[in-house]
Amino acid sequence: MEKIKMTTPLVEMDGDEMTRILWKLIKEELLLPFVDLKTEYYDLGLNYRNETNDQVTFDSAEATKKYGVAVKCATITPNAARMPEYNLKEMWKSPNGTIRAILDGTVFRAPIIVKGIEPYVKNWTKPITIARHAYGDVYKGTEMKIPAAGKAELVYTDTNGTETREMIHEFDGPGIIQGMHNLNNSIESFARSCFNFALDTKQDLWFATKDTISKKYDHTFKDIFADIYEAEYKEKFEMAGIEYFYTLIDDAVARVMRSEGGYIWACKNYDGDVMSDMVATAFGSLSMMTSLLASPKGYYEYEAAHGTVQRHYYKYLKGEETSTNPIATIFAWTGALRKRGELDNLPDLMTFADKLEKACIDTIENGEMTGDLYLISTLENKKKLNTEEFILAIRKTLEGLL
Ligand code: NAP
Ligand code: MG
């Protein structure tokens, strides 16, 4: 068979620990035999980040701006324990945070659904994609403990020195206060990323806040979404046959539980933090969750939602058998290849991505799976495979489909 051609390289961001092992296996067994793979390689493994004073992370984000599409392996965000383990010069920042700041993107997380892994919410038959605003609110808040009676106010001083004041509370005893902010710019980027992604994936977009109570703060989110929708997206949505829908956050939660899924749920920062863990858990497994960073300017970075699976890596280093699930990482590759195919008009590449995804799902639905899925699958004839065996099983299914 002739290999499938690519024209523009993907930005390839390699990573750490067990996912770095998976990365190599996926390339060797599932990509290189079939695709004339073109990538521009950036090693985001912690050793090389340390060696380059994290420059490689910045370079990889800039390359994503140049080429438009990146695929990223999970990476270690260093903590105190990693300092001696990797002999680090500094406690380097989270690569995901650095890349997100440069691309100004929103993170979209969606579950991969397979027969036998039943969601806890029985009517969720289609994926629910959570889009979490990644800037501000309580995550950039300032807080104060009020020790005793006194007056607390919000004060804004403009560049001319003019003050505007708003009473928070006249305390007659101890209490607490919190100040937080957001930026219209950031909310606008968030809105555009969500509208673009809805168009890209032909799914409805839901957005919810508490604007009835928060008449200025949350209401501004609602207004910005509505204005951008009316001015830039309404016609496109109508043409695509999809809907933008705003409601109150408590109403949204109730509707989500009753729904069958199949839409994007845009959430403010805190709501997204909480709801993404709920949705991910209800769908069954973090190892079956993909993550996409999409920028309002049309840059895409695909990855798995889970981390580097450290515990499995230490077993691997000791020569023990592992059974690590590669599905989310494979879907990061297929997402990136499909997007590359779409941008470069390469239908064969897009078909290959579809078939590789189908091979993953068919393999699991035929009863061959890794340990994490084996524990929760309701299939009767299921078999637990180790890391390499499972990837080879997917390859066999894929060869049958090509
Ligand atoms: P993790 O890598 O997500 O793993 C947590 C646990 O979840 C694992 O120990 C494993 O459970 C299970 N698990 C996750 N992915 C799995 C898979 N593909 N197959 C099978 N089981 C899977 O989180 P962590 O161990 O807390 O973090 C490890 C490192 O990842 C940290 O250094 C962190 O900074 C980094 N991290 C990176 C990203 C990213 O790059 N996007 C995201 C999160 C965390 P069992 O051990 O019970 O089998
Ligand atoms: Mg959380």
C-alpha cells in the first residue's frame, strides 16, 4: 500500500513518562506504516525543557501559530518532588499554561464513547463537550478576612485619579470579602473560540451564567456572547443548522442531566472546573477523554486530557508489565491529522483518521482493552491486554479497515 501523503507538517510536541512511551509506540505501529508523516518535532519532555530553559515550549507554541495545528503528549508540570528527580534548574511552569497563554485559546474536553463503558447518566448517549473559560474570576481573585466591625468598599481609580466607589458591606462583626475580575477581551476570545468550534463540529452551543443575580458581572458575559453571536455567527449557525442557546446556570444543569448529549457546554472558569470533572467521571474514564485547545484565530492543539500516568511509568522502568490506555493520545493524533487534512484538502488523510478512530472503538467493542477499561466494561467476553498488545490489536483492526 502506498503511504498517505501530507503537505504541511504538524507541530509535534513530545512529552513525559508513560505517555512518552505510548507516543513512540503509536507512531511506530499506527502512523508511520500508513502515513508519510510530516511533523516539526519539539521535545517537551522535562529534561529538554530544563536544558533549554523552557525555550522549547515557547518555540513549539510559536510553531503552532505558523502551521495552525499541533499534537501534544502529556507533560510533567514540575512540583517540589520533580526538582531532584530531574535535577531541575527551576520549577518550570506548566507547558499547557504557557501554550494556552500564547495561543489565547479555550480548552474543549470531550469523552470518547464505546459500547460496554456505560455512562452513569443513562440517557447520555452522545458526548458532551465542555468548553471552560480559562481566565480570571475566582482564579485571579483577591481575598480579605475582615477581623471586626467596619466598612468594605469596591474602589476603581481611573487613569486621571477619579474614584468610583461601591459599598460591599457595612460589617458589624468579623467576616470575609473577595474581589475578582475579568476582561472583555478575554471573554470575547472565549466566545469566538466557542462559536468557531460549534461550527467546526456542527454541534449546538449552550452557555449559562447567573446573570439574574450578578446583573453586571455575569450579565456582561451573557451580553458579549449575544453581541458577537448576532454580529458574526447568527447566519453561519443557521446555515449549518445548529443553535446557540443561553440559559441560567441552574437551568442548564437540569437540562444537561435530562439531555442525550451531543452539544458543547460553554462554562465560566469555575463552572467549567467543577462541571468538567463531573461530566468526565459520569462518562466513565479520564483515559477516554480528549482535549483540544482552540484559539479564536484558528490555531488548534490536540492532546489527551489525562497526565503522564506516572505510576505506570515507574512499573515500566522496573520491567513490570503495564496496561496503559493509549486511546486519548491516539485521538489527539487523529484529531490533528483530520484537521490538517481539512485545511490542506487531503481527503485520504481525513479518511485515515476516521478509520484509525474506528479501529480503536471496534477493538474495545470486540472485547480487547486495557486494564482501566477492563475494570468497568460491561461486555461479557472481555480480555485485558498489556500496553503493547493493545496497540498491536488496534493495528490489526486498522489493517482490516484499510
Ligand atoms: P494521570 O497521569 O492522569 O494519572 C492518574 C491516574 O489515572 C493514573 O495513575 C491511572 O490510575 C489513571 N490513568 C490516567 N490516564 C490513564 C491511562 N491513559 N491509562 C490507564 N490509566 C490511566 O495524573 P497524575 O498521575 O496525577 O499526574 C502525573 C503527571 O502528569 C504529573 O506530573 C502532572 O503534572 C502531569 N499532568 C499533565 C497533564 C497534561 O500534560 N495535560 C495533565 C494532567 C497531569 P492507576 O494508577 O490507578 O492505574
Ligand atoms: Mg478541577
